[in-house]
Amino acid sequence: MPLPRPPRWIVGAAALAAVAAATLGVRSLQGRAVDVVPAATARLKQSVVVSGRVLAPAKVEIGATITGRIASIAVDDGDRVASRQVVVRLESDELAAALAQAQAAERAAESRIRQWRSVGAPAAREQLAQAEANARLAESEHARQSALFAQGFIGQARLDESRRALAVAQSQLAAARSNAEANRDDGAERQILVDQLATARAARETAAAKLAQTRIASPADGVVLDRSSEPGDIAQPGRTLMTIAVDGPTRLVALIDEKNLAVLKPGQAARVSADAFPAARFDAVLDTLSPGIDAQRGTVEAKFRVAAPPPFLRSDMTVSIDIAVADKESALVVPAAALREASSPEPSVLVLRDGVATRAGVKTGARTSSQVEILAGLVPGDPVITDASVAPGDRVRAR
């Protein structure tokens, strides 16, 4: 007896169930679906963005080197000053009188040298000539008196008188010779006068220097930042009278995380914007990197030079600095999320090959927040898995 045929709807349901089972079986063999992105060439621009500030070229504290009352102040806060412009004057009457006295002493010393040259030295030479003549005459007279005494024509007293006259003449000759020696151009008398002149000149220079210290000048072109004194105040060494920011090249300074050292080098271009003027961007160049690292912060100090600073820049103003560390027209890139062991010496990615997630070691280059340059390990078109939950060896398929 033939079996009864099952209803048609049961046959259809069984067929659908068989198809579903077959589909699930195939998909289980293919693995789960994951996100896959092919490695591709693209332009890659890498930058490091840091916060910095405007570095003043130099701040000079102006003060006095002597104690004195301030007579006048020529500038105020915000005024521009020129190099060697007198900005503060101290009372100077007493020091001016001291300079006049020293100048008079110098002129007197010069006059004594002129007098020696025209009178003293010639007189010494004349005295020597007279003494030599007197000595010769005394020697001749003594010889004649000695001969007469020997012949008995004169007595002992007359001979003793001639001997005494000779001794006096010889003593006067010795004194004249010493005096002439001292009055030579290299003699002691002239040297004393020269030393007196040098002392007078030193005193005059000292007095002039002290008088000059009553005029306090700016050491360079700049702007007065802070005037902290008034006429009538007593200026003393060590007290700041005003602070001047001297003109110079505009520079920026920033502390950069040491992890960026590998991509930073002097000469790299940067775009800068001040926090107070975010729409006004200007150019800068990385000038120097500090050779040392701040161990507590893990940062390195970088300085930037600005060739054409905008007029709104002020000392210590906060700025944002975007440093262009790489710009490649045709770089082989993958998503940053696909890179594994990014900080290790051997980073890698997972590539979909024959339905299996396969590890591929790569060498990386420039990177941004969303992309990484691959220098070796991949070729354009390689399907790179971006799903972080996939492990090497998993069976997967592109979503």
C-alpha cells in the first residue's frame, strides 16, 4: 500500500531548512566577516602639533652703578628707545666739580713737564758744565800751590786752602753730574713728572667715568616694559629703575613630547597661530632642539625662528605650532587601526590570505592620527584587516 504524500508546505519547509544548513556550513568554513581595507598609495602629510609661547629676545633691567638722586626720566611704559639713548639722569653737580678739579690737576702736571723741558733740563746741563770748569781750575790751582810749597815760597796754610778749594769743586762736580743724570730724558726727575701726569690723568678719567654714570642709557633698541622709578628717588646699585625688552629676532619656544624626537629635525617648516588671534596664521621654522631631556616631564625644548612676525605678537603670548615633519605624494598607507605592536621594534598587520588572517611584519614610516606609511612588508592592494579582535590564524572573510 503506497505511503501517503506529505503536504506540499512540509516539503517546502524541509527544502528551505536544507538550504539554510548548507549556507551555514559554507560560511562556517569561510569564517566570520571582518572589515578589510586594501593597502593603497596616497599623499601623506604628517605633523606634530604643540603649544608654545613667544620668547622675548632679551629683557634688560636698567639700573645705576652709583648712588645718586634721580634728576629726570625721559621715557615711560611702552615707549620705544634707541641704542645709547639716555633714559635716566642723576644729579651731577658734585661729580662735575670733581671732574673740573681733576682736569686742572692734569693741566698742572703737563705744565711741570713743559717747564722741566724748557728750564730744568737745560739748567742741569749748564750747572754740570760750570762744575766741570771749576773743578779743572781748582785742580790746576792746587797743583801750582803744591809746587810753590815744595820750593818754600808759601806756607802750609796756603796749601791747605788750595786743597780745600779742590775738594769743594770736586763735590760740586759730583752733585752737578747727579743732577744732570736725573734730568736726562730717561732720568728720575723726568720719570717723577711723568708719573705725576699719569696719576692726574687717571684721576681725571675716574672723575669723568663717575660723571658719565649719572647718564644711564639703553644698551640697545627696544621697548620699555616697566618703569619702576620717579624723579627724586634715590638710585642705588642693585635697584632696577626700568625694564626694557630689546629688539631682536622673534623666536618661539615649545616643550615637545620626547616620543616625537625621531621625526623632528632643525629646518622643518611650521604654521603658527596665536590663541588670541586664531585666524591669523604665520610661518616659522624649527631652529634648535635642546640636547637634553626634561626627565620629569619627558619633553625636549624646541625653539623656532619667525622671519616675518605679525604685529600683534607679544612677549610670552601663547601660540599653537603645527610642525610639518613629513609630506609624501605617493606613500603606501594603511589605516592606523590596522597596525599591531605599533611601539615595538617589529610592528605588524593582519592580511587576509586564502580566508585566513595572516601576520605580516612591516616597516613603518610617517604617520598621522588615521594613517600609517608602510615602507616594507606590503604591496598595493594587499587586503589588510582592521578588526582588532581578529587573531593570526583565524578563518575570516571580507565583510
